[in-house]
Amino acid sequence: GNSVTQMEGPVTLSEEAFLTINCTYTATGYPSLFWYVQYPGEGLQLLLKATKADDKGSNKGFEATYRKETTSFHLEKGSVQVSDSAVYFCAFAGGTSYGKLTFGQGTILTVHP
Amino acid sequence: DVKVTQSSRYLVKRTGEKVFLECVQDMDHENMFWYRQDPGLGLRLIYFSYDVKMKEKGDIPEGYSVSREKKERFSLILESASTNQTSMYLCASSYPSGNQPQHFGDGTRLSIL
């Protein structure tokens, strides 16, 4: 069935470190892929998206590339900040009815000064 | 920007009470969703709706019901609240196309005493 596997956390980094959060998916067809971010005490915000193979989504210094051959959508940022501390969710849509999304379990990121 | 508004950020209720959580969106989205979020369990879909007066069960509908009398409003009802329904509840909305992202509210932190 459809599923998303995310890198387990928590991930702890120092400010200005390089970030990678791995995400792989299992789905039929060609889903759209998303990264959401959840800051403490808030709902989920759409961080970036990609709708077809080799698309690169980017926002706020974060990037992720839709890799169809490896069914992956890894999130990267070259230099993290303390304000990036949050929970990150990988998700995909498509191949299901009514716009339902399949979410990963979430990865907690903590960035220290 | 899409705005999804949940009526309460924090709510405290007693066991056995009937509890209503309200969600309103301003983007004329056809789809609306209710999730609960618990540590270690990620997001779990409770119910969703793809049109006024239409609803579908998600993964964990037991103990919940929903109402969608108007397109912009989607209510989650706990028929007889129990302590195991203490959780963060998130509402989301989206366009009907299967590849669209969902837009989330800020969540309601519900405590059942």
C-alpha cells in the first residue's frame, strides 16, 4: 500500500550545519510530493512541493528534488538556523481519492546556537 | 493566502461531555479534513469531506462524527468525550484535484479530564 518512510529523529545540529532529512515513498502512479513544517504549538505549514520527476521544490533555503528512480524526496538546507527548529513531515498526494495525503511520521529537528 | 481557522487553540472538557471543534476555511475548498496528532503516532486521519453534507471515514473514526452543512465549515464532534481523546486536533482543506497540498489550521489542543 501507499506509505512514506522518513528519517527517524530527533536530529540535533549546531547553527550553520548542513541538514538532510531523508524521505522515501511507496505509491502507485506519479504522486505530488510535499514537505510540511510544524513549529512549536502551531499547525502544519507547507514548506515546499514538487509535482513531477526531477522537479526541485525550494523555499526559505530548503530544497528537495523529486527522484522517481529512487522514489525519494530528501529535504536539505545548507546552513540551518535556530529558528529552523521544528518538526518536518514528508507527504504525498495522488493515486488516492479526494485529495487525501499520506504523511511520514515526522522528524524533530533541534538547532543549537 | 489560504486561511484555515480553528475556533479554539486550547480546550478543556470533562469525560462524557459532547464536544464540538469548529473549522472554517476561506478559499472555497471542496475538501476538508480532520486529523489528530499524538507523540510517536504522527498524523492520523479521523474524517474527511469532499462536498457539503458528504463525509468519509478516515483511519480512526471511532468515537467521532462530523458535520458539513456549509462549504466553508467542517465540525468535528466527540459524542461522549473520553480521556483517550486528549490530543492535538488539526483541520485542513484543499482543492479536489488529487495532487493538491492541504492547508492547515493552527490546531486545537484538547484535554479531557
